[in-house]
Amino acid sequence: MKRLLMIAYHFPPLAGSSGIQRTLRFVQQLPAFGWQPLVLSADPRAYERTSHDLLADIPAGTVVRRPLAFDTARQLSLGGRYFGWMARPDRWVSWKFGAVREGLRLIDEYKPDAIWSTYPIATAHLIGAELHRRSGIPWFADFRDPMAQEGYPADPLVWKSFKRIEEGALRRATRSLFTTPGAARVYRERYPDAAERIAVLENGYDEETFATADADRSPLNPGTLTLVHSGIIYPEERDPTQLFEALGRLKKTGKIAPGQIKLRFRAAVHDELLSDLARTHDVAEFIECCPAVPYRAAISEMLRADGLLVMQAANCNEQIPAKLYEYLRADRPIIALTDPVGDTATTLRQAGVPKIARIDSAEEIAAILSEFVHNEGERTRNRPDPRQVAAASRRERTAQLAKLLES
């Protein structure tokens, strides 16, 4: 069996990031395709929040090494202050030093056939690049989403460090992987010399998790239609302002009333923003802000929802929320607030979900919400096509990764 050294900050017991699922499910599935994973992650002390609910999903016998790492802002600052270089390219750059040493030990001990590092923690690519340089082993740089973008990161020095990392990866990596066609297209245009070494490897859903989810399918709020948004609400990339404006309009015109619909935000992180918007638009009775729950409980909640809410602004047109694939597998009506020309909208339409409203249009959002409340036929039409969903399983994605590794 061949071996793959996988460098991933997002790995159990880290809690609060859907990015964990990508690496974890590859680790589970790769042996069936002839690859043994060797995981190089970070000391859990670097994680702001931890949970043990996914540790049992790591297959018995998997080699996992966790060298020392610190969160600069939480653990290396004095009075909340620190030198800028201590958090470039990110707050976990201290992870690099122990990880390179441990990675070289793993290479010496297990002789891996390939190295795989995964963003969005940019330091992972620094580690991958250094291990590739020292060993000559083929390197797969898993970007997931674009790194250096216009206006992101906002700090010019951090932006420059991101740019250097992506330039080095596109120049040296055997393959650079992105999760959406749009991101791959952007990088082929940005780095034409590397175009043939850029590939798309989308996110997906884990069928086993859905198969073992809680069998309870009772309504979340009996008698009230409940829309669930599962995951972080980013103030810019998933700005909910126009959604709350739309709710306020529907309430004022009598098109919705308390008890007809609830929007449940699960683990949104920015609960204060949501509460402020609810007060501003006088729609607090329609909103629920709920804390994070273990992964399987979140999946069970999706299966019980009357509908699932996805939000993605136009400045993320080359990105797709990882949660979207779980939404598709949950087989519930989907309310999509996104740019109709972005990758999120394209994926939804391909999966048989035609109704999409722009996230920055209160008028369009009000129309789609009103239809959801009053037209059961519309809810049915906005359910995904199971035949299209099957191809998005994590097992299918792992088969694609194995083919890329073999190539």
C-alpha cells in the first residue's frame, strides 16, 4: 500500500470548522483505494475550541502526529499585543517549526509516496513546501479556496505573505487542488504556466454519517416551518442584512405572522449581529440563535428541518460552502441566497434546485420566503435530485483524489 503524508491543521479534536470533514473523510476512505494516510496535525492546545465527538471517526491504527503549535493571539501575546511577524501568514505560524521536524521523522520512518497539505491555514502549505524541498517527494497543495484575493487579507503584509505562498505552491507543487471550478479557472488564468497541474476536487458529504444519524424526523418546531442555517454567518461573505429586511417587509405587509416560520441559526458565531438585526427590523420572534452541537447532532437537525438556508455573497462566487453538500444529501428544500452566476448557484441548479435569490436583494428574498411559507409545491420543487447528489459523496471524492495521486 502506498502512503500519503497529510498536513492538516483542521483535524479532530478541533471543533467549530466544517473544514475538518475534508481531511477526516479522506483519512477514512483512502485505504480502500490503496493509500495509507499519515496525518501531521497540530497540538490541540492551539485550538480555541475542542470536541471529542469526531475522534472515534479516525480509523484505528492511523498514524497521527501533533507537534507543538500556538495561537499567537491567545497564547503568545502580552496584554493582547504581539509583533506582526508572529502572525504571518497566520496566527499558527509557530506550528511550522515542530511540524517540519516531525514531518521529516515521518518521511524517514514511513517513506511516503506523496505529501498533501491543505489550506485555509496557510502555514500548512509552508510546511508542505519545506518537506517537499527537503525530500523531493511529490507535493499536492490543496488550496480549497483562493488565497490572495483583491482586498483579502486586508493587512497588506499578510496579503504579501499569502501571495508568496501561493506563487511558490503553483510553481513547485505536483498538483494544486481547488474545490470549485471557478477557483480553478481563476488560478489557471493567474498562473498559466501551472494550468495543466491545477485540478478541481470538490467537497462532499459522508454517507455513513447520514446513515447513522438519529432516526427522529419529528419537526423542529411543530406547527411552524423551520429554516436552518448551519454554520458561521460572516458579516461580509454571508451578510444577513437583506434577509432581515425581507422578513421585516413580510411582517409589515401581513404576508407572514409569528408562528408561521422560524429561522434557526446554528453555531453562527456572530449571534450579536443577528440579534441586533432582529431588533432593528422588528423580527425577533422569527429568529433562533443556537449554540454549536456535535457534528452528528447537526446532521440530524438538517434532516428534521423544513428547509435549509444557504448564504453566499458575490465576492465568494468562486467558493462553495462545504456545508452545501450536506444540505444536498439531507434531501430538504433549500432556500439559496447567492449570486445566480456564482459556483454555489451553479452547483445548486445542477443538483435540481432552481430557485435562487440574490443575497443583497430584500425584494427577491421576500418573494422566495413568501413562496416557501405559502406554497408547498415550491418547497417540493426546491428539493435536490437524489441522482445528482450521489456523485458528491466523500467516497466518490476520495476516489478522485486517489486517481490524482496515482497520476
